[in-house]
Amino acid sequence: MDQRPVRVAVVGSGPSGIYAAEALTRQCDVPVEVDVLDRLPTPFGLVRYGVAPDHLSIRGIRETLWRLLRDPAVRFLGNVELGTDLTVDELRRHVDAVVYTFGAARDRRLGIPGEDLPGSLAATDVVAWYCGHPDVDREPVEEALRAVRSAVVVGVGNVALDVGRVLARCGALHHTDMPQHVLSALAGCPVRDIHLLGRRAPAHAAFTTKELRELGKLDGVAVHVDPDDLAPHPATDALLAADRAAARNVEVLRGWAANPDGVGRPTGVHLRFFTRPVEILGTDRVEGVLTERTALTPDGTLVGTGEQAVIEAQLVVRSVGYRGVPLPGLPFDASAGVVPHDRGRVVRDDAPAPGEYVAGWIKRGPTGVIGTNKSDAHETVDTLLADAAAGTLPRTARPDREALTALLADRGVRVFSLDDWRTIDAAEIALGESLGRARTTVATRADLLDAVRAADPHSRQRIG
């Protein structure tokens, strides 16, 4: 019987990846060594680069993830991009199993005319910008914000709410860890109206009630809801009777519709249901959105009414979902945007691939909340451990554990370790204190490397 520890590579250091590492190291039946790889120099994935910075309690889960990464059996290998710095086959030769948890990074498009005009942006890019993602293109976002008086956010999920809320409170975010250039751009943003568009009924909106209620607590912000959007309908009445979360959302919306109050509140957030975008208008940049009023038939089918209207806008943000992207060397279901699997086992050519697994959004699609990733990752790890117990993992000859980092070093890849993250963490706290804040995110790869280099002058100079 092979007595060596099972060596596992986890690709992705967001919640799914770190929860997978936790499940592997907390069990006692199989000795393991875990390498957590991420294409970014920093860990935590969407907890760092996707959760809105003003959601301090949710972002606080980083402390839990940070604690889990510190397990002695776990190594963090940041700034390593699978498919570029290292192929899937090369990684497989260094480990017994791989758990892919690289998420769903691409936005869904609207598929309407004008979508590519300057000022039309994906929520994924806007969120990455205000969270300080090192790979985001800042200029399209910041240029759009300079002259925006009215913004349209297409979507009624939590990400759409986040974008709308950040725009609505753009001058009151100093308490967050947003990069300083983001705070400056938001503070100078002249936006006064934010329209969130949902093509179906309020009962069908995907946001959570807690996030929805936050809109009504923002200083200087009035929330507007059309009472006609809340009219009874057989299809939505049945949904509200069966879905308590939807019923709570509608109750909040009814409160705002019944008690409109914009006095002394210069910024308006308009929640517009039964409204779908038909075209983004403009010649050289976004000038407005042509919309069509929709309706539900008695059986709940959504139809267009032909009634059209134009919303003035200088910024349009599409927030209609995320999609997974294929990784070279890994099978991919393009229609679903996921890696095909059977209870977490990657499926190649209609059969489970020994030693390959998936967890998180690339496994199930972009659904659930952060906590959902824990049970999802544990299911995958249970499958992996069952395969280890059954002897079906490919426990063939493999290089020494250090061979993987040596290979990357030979290719000029500057691998960021957990010690490097400690240094970056301290640098962000120090930067924040220098600006009168608790913390300020370091937002570029060059600055992240500079922070590490400043603490260790002998650090290798090149980012791969």
C-alpha cells in the first residue's frame, strides 16, 4: 500500500478552493499535502475582488479563509496561471489529484444593439475596478464616471444592487478598503439617478432581502418603485405564497411604493420591473437606453407589450450573470458554462477522469452564496477521498514537491507565497493608516511586487 501523502493541487484560492483545502486537511483518514494555486498574487478570489467593499461583515470572511490557508500541510502558490505558466498535463505529473475551482469569470452579454459603445460596461469590470483587481482596465470605468448624471444597471440580483448602491453612495465610502484612485473617481462622479432594470416581476428578482433593505438606509438616497409593478397577478401570487424570500422582497418594495419620499435626498435609485432593454442609444458613447414594457400572461409567460420608452443615461452596466470560461486541457460544457462532472469527478469522453475534480462555480454554475461553496467543496473532497480509499487515484511516480516551484522559477514566474501575502497585508494596513483609513487595497501587480520587494530587497524582481 502506498504510504506517501496524497498530493493534491487546488486551482483557485477563492472560498471554494480554500474550503476544499480545509476539507482535505481536516480529515484524518488520508495524509495529504495541498498546493493552492492562483493566477493572482493574492488569495481569496471573489471575497477580495467581488464582494462590495462596503460590505465589511461579508468581507470579514477573509480572516477565516486566511486562517485555513495557514495549515502546515497547505502551500499557497500565487501568480501562477494554469494554461499559461503551466499546462494541465504538467501539473498532473506533479500531483496525485487536482481540484479545479477557478470559478466563472466572464459576464453574460445582453445581445442588443449599442452594447459595445463607450460607457457600456460589464458589472464584472465595474466590480473588479472598485475592489482593486490588479488586471482590470481602469480607464473605461473612470472615463464613464466623469460625466455620468444618470446610470442604468441591467439586472436585479445582488451584484446589480451592489453596483447601484456603490454609485448611490459614491462620496461616502472612505471607511472601506477601496483603492485611493477608486475613492477619488467616485467622489467626483456627478450621478444623481440610478435605474435598475428587471424584465420580469418583482417576485422574480434574485436579490436577497438584506441587500435590498440597505438601499433604504443610505443617506441622501431616495428609492422609487412604481406601484403598478406590484399589482397582483395569478402567477406571481402563487410564487409569493410558496417563496418566503420573494414575499419579503415584495413587502419591502411595497413599503417604498406606498411611501415615496425624495425630499432632501439628491440621489434617486429607481427599481424598474417589467422593463427590458432593447437598444443602447448613442453615437460616440452611451446617451440612453431604449426599453420595452413587458407583461406576464395568465400562465406566467413573459411577453413584450410594444410600449417603449427611453431612459437618459451616460453609463450602462450589464449585470445579468456570470459564465465559466474554458481552461486549455480541461473539458468544458459551453452551453452550461461548466466543466462536466459526476459528483465532482471531471468527466472526459463520457467517463470519470482519474484524479481530476471540480468545485464551486465551475462545477455548478454561478449560483448560491459564499457558504454554498463550503458544502459543494466538501462533496467534491468526499468523492476524492473515496477514490483514494478505493485505490483509483493515479499514484504513479512523481517529482519531489519542490520540483513544481523549481519548474516555475526556471520559467521566470515570480511565485507569491503565503509570507508574501503577509507582507502585502501589512502594507495595505500601513497604507490605509497613512491615509486616515483602516486599510487601502494595493491595486496593481507592480505595486504588489513593490510591497514584497520593500520588505525583502533580495526578492526576485520579475512577475511572470
